[in-house]
Amino acid sequence: MREAEAFGFDEPLLRLAQQWASPALDRAMVLASELGYAWGVIPLDVIVFAGLLAFGHVRRAIFFAIATGGSALLNLLAKAVFQRERPDLWLSIAPEHTFSFPSGHAMGSATLAAALVLLCWHGAWRWRVLLAGVAFVAWVGASRIYLGVHFPSDILAGWTAAVAWVCAVYLIVRPSHRDPAAAMDPPRAD
């Protein structure tokens, strides 16, 4: 990666994604890209953090803030270190002008999903949150490839870094000793 070379699978997957281009898919992928950052991930990060604090879950809020904020800082640092140029195989309908590696959209969406899954893991919502998170993260990652603004390896790196970071923060902060999501679950009818 330090030599800024693409991996062998990057260009073929980008070209395959471009073959699927259509006006309807353009709209869906631009929406995914916008939800994967300014319209979705960032507002949700703020809402979840504020909600955790409002309900008195300070330790969970600290975990969530370190996970999401630290992930954003880690992404900026990695982009500055690697300075990988974005793909230029075609003119994107949603061009980007920062460095490419790792994908901030992939990393941010995966960070949000992983943090929510860990917060809900011991409760009844875990599988719903996991499935919704995986679907959202995949949609955002696919959108960045489809739009031609990231190599697939940028997406994989973003996902990997996000999950590793969130898991490490979770193990260090330990948001709860017994049931990290009990307060986030609806009461069970027994």
C-alpha cells in the first residue's frame, strides 16, 4: 500500500460495477453514499451518543464516543500516511477530492454498526441490529465502488480497521460488566 499500487482485484471489480450503471442505480448509490456520511452516519453517531448520555449510560456513551471519534481520527491519520490517489477510470457522478485509503464512508458506517451491535449484543435486538448493520455497511461500501471513488481494497481496509478499532475500544472501556445492552432492549413479556 505504501507504493500506492492497486491490488489485482481492484480494477476488475471497479469495471464490473461500472457495467451495472443505470439512472435508478445511480440514485440509489448516491443516496447510500450520502447516508454513509453526512446525512446518516454522523447524525446517528450524535443521536446515539446523546441518547446514551440522556438515559444515564455514561460508560456506554464513553465507549461509543471513543469508538466513533477515534475511528474518524484513525481514518484521517491513515489517509495522511498512505496518500493513495482515488481511482480515475471514469468521471464519477459524485467526485471526491481527498485521499482514498482507507474509505472513510466504509470505516464510519462499519464503526457505527459494530458499536451498536456490541451495545445490543446481550439483548433481544442483537440480530436485528446485526442484520441491519451488515446490510447498511454493504450498501455504503458498494456505493463507493459503484461511484468509482474508491478501490475495493479501500473499502475492505475501512471495514477491517473499523471492526478492529471498535472491538479494541470495547475490550478496554468495557461499557458494562454484566449486560451492555439491557437498557436498550424493550422489556420482555414472560
